Amino acid sequence: MAEKHAEFIVLGAGPGGYACAFRAADLGCKVVLVDPRATLGGVCLNEGCIPSKALLHAAEVIREAGEISDWGIALGKPKIDLDALRARKEGIVEHLTGGLNGLATRRKVEVIRGTAKFTGPRSIDIDGENWAFDQAVIAVGSSPVQLPGWPEDERIWDSTAALDLREVPKRLAIVGGGIIGLEMATVYSALGSQVTVVEFMDQIAPGADSEAVRILHAALTDQGITIHTSTKVAEVKATKPALVLRCEGAFEGNIKADAVIQAVGRRANGPKVAPQAAGVEMDARGIIAVDRACRTNADGIFAIGDVTGNPMLAHRATHQGHVAAEVASGHAAALDTDLIPSVAYTSPELAWAGLTQLQAKEQGIAHKVASFPWAASGRNLSSGGGDGLTKLVYCPETHRLLGATLIGSNAGELLAECVLAMEMGATLEDIALTVHAHPTVSETVAFSAERALGTLTDL
């Protein structure tokens, strides 16, 4: 017999898990939220999204301080107090996690610090204690992929260790040129490391628009970051003086580094909760298949977030969490969209949603493209911005947006207008005839639409 009973139990307290738990509580459920961490928020809040953005803000300030001399304002070389920077980052995390604890208490969500595993279709073990449940949500996230065959060495970091800010190595190699790798390159380059990025694919930020990526590649190179694409790390040797990466491909040779960050993706944590014991189907990668309502194949069990596969993004998990809570509470709900925004918080930022030009071509979808260069944006130039681009992919017949890519300062914020336009079925005319404040970089979206319509006067 089970010792305890949960009406609605959520395994994992990341952005998806706590959002799900809180929404279910708001809808009248008695909720139990289980997570092994001492604080809520999961990877994103504790050792991912939030701490990385704190460090990226510091990196941007350092970079701007160095560039402001071109404006006739001379500032001295920044003095970096690593302990103070680390403390500031941790203080932000503590503030936000403390806030989540307060929200859980206010909603009367029972929080259990422990490790959970399914033991049957309606039972879970939490650190040796048996629980029965009516409905459950698997929201256990993902973990960094560890490359096989690498030596055990404290100088080899995953993304979590990189954000610990243990030191600023003189020479830093980053294996993986996706969003995480590029963000870490941005941080450590600003802090003073000589950074080299090695990417197996033929471009950094694989999957993003190639024209925008070329702008980002050039900007990172100008910042002193060395980038090798179409290159793989064949072997890593740990010697006392340095870690040595033997590379093959477009770059043939060795890279010596004082630290190496593995940033080659993440793996779903599905196996950690033994879902098969509850009859939940899971593939070899630990990914659990769900429908639009976030239901698994097992009755009464939902899954959300990274454990359901790509894109592994916090905002997707949050929306899935709301859906699962609402469906479990008897409401009609679904994540009925593929428009999940992606943002690399580099300098400049790279942001995109919907179809890229290449994806539209590969899928045989009729499309046209219109763009506007940020070099012609008064707001961008007067704010110290460099090269950038707003690029819209649209249907030539209906003039509805199919996708958008932006690169430039705060591109991630600006992307929301394009996503809303796509969700609302807005046309190029709708965007072009919407009055945008001047001078703002948001005008570049309207200018791109005007360019497609042949009414642009700013180029």
C-alpha cells in the first residue's frame, strides 16, 4: 500500500514544472512538486538561462566600455573582481528562486526535495517513500551531453561548470558552436580569455539563417574569437601544461587550451524517473513522445519540456506546463503552434522563429524574402550598433509571414513582434501600415515589409 497520495504530482521544478504546478493549483488542484534541488527553477534559473544572462550583461558592459573611446570618451581598462561578479550573479539567482518559493507557498503547493522514480502505473517512489497519484507530469529536463573518449580532467567543463566562473583561463577552447557555446565564448572573451570555438557543422548556430550567421561570425571574429567550422575534435589529451585538442576537417592541427567547455547539446533526462515502470513509452535518447495536449501514451501521465525533445527551450516548457495543467483539470488546451522563438544572446544577438529561407526552399514552400540592413537604422547607429539585419520570409500569394530572422542589439526582444504577426496571421500590409516609433530598431520590421511591397523610401 502506498504511504501517501498525490492528486496531481509534478516531477521537476524547472520553468515547465513550476509553471505547471502553479497553474494546476490556480485551477483548484492539490499539487505536489518534486525536485532534488534545494531551490526551485531547475537548470534554467539555477545554472542556465538566468546566470548566463547576468554574465552576458557584464560582458556587454565591458565591450561597450572598450568601444566608447571611438565616441571621444576615454575609460580605463576594466578591473574585473571575479568574486564580486560571481556573487552578483548568484544574488540574482537567489532573489528569483526565493520568489518562486514564495509563489509555491502562496498557492499551497507542497514542495518535496527529493528524487522520484515511477514504480507502477499510478505509483512513485520518492527517496524510499511510496506515493500513489491520480495524475502526474514528467518535467525533469535535460543534462549536458558528455563526449565519449575524453579524459577525466577538472579543466574540462560542461555549461554548468562554465557558469560557476571558477577562473578566467588564458586560453579557452569551446567545442560546439551552438547557442550555449557562442554565449560562453561571448562571456569569456570579454573577461579576457583567448577563445577558440570548434564547430562540426559548416556554420555556427546551425539551423539559423546563413546570411544572419555570417554577420554574427564576423562580429565574433572582430571581438577576437577564433572560429573553426566544419571541424571535429578527434582526440583530447590532458597534459600538465595544457589540454591539447587534435582537430580534423577544415582546420587540421592542435589547439592548446587551459580549459575546455563541452557545448555539444543536451540529452533528455527521461531515464532518470523510470517512466517505463508506469508504461510510458520512451525512445533510446530518453525522449518521451507527447501529443499537442502534452499527454503521453499512458493514461493520466503527461510530459513537458526538454524531456519531450527539441526545441529544448524554457519558454516552450512553460507553455507546455500550462497546457498539461489545464488538460489535467478538465479544460480544452493544446500547444497548437510550431512558432517557438530561438535567441542567441551573443553580441550582436541572433534571433529567429518560423521558417528560414533555406527551410522554406527545402520543404518546397512557395516563398519570397525581404530584408532591411541595420546599417541604415538611425537608432541602431546612434546607439553604437554595428552590422545587423531584419529578414522576413513570406508567402508571395497571401503576404503572410512564414518566418523571421533578426541580428543586432536586442534582436531577441524585437523578435516578439514578428512571432505575434505570424500567430495572428498578419500580412505585410498589416506590418507596414502599423506606425512604428522613430527612431527605433523596430522600424526595421516595418521597413522590411515595405521593401517587399515596393513602398520603402528609406533605402
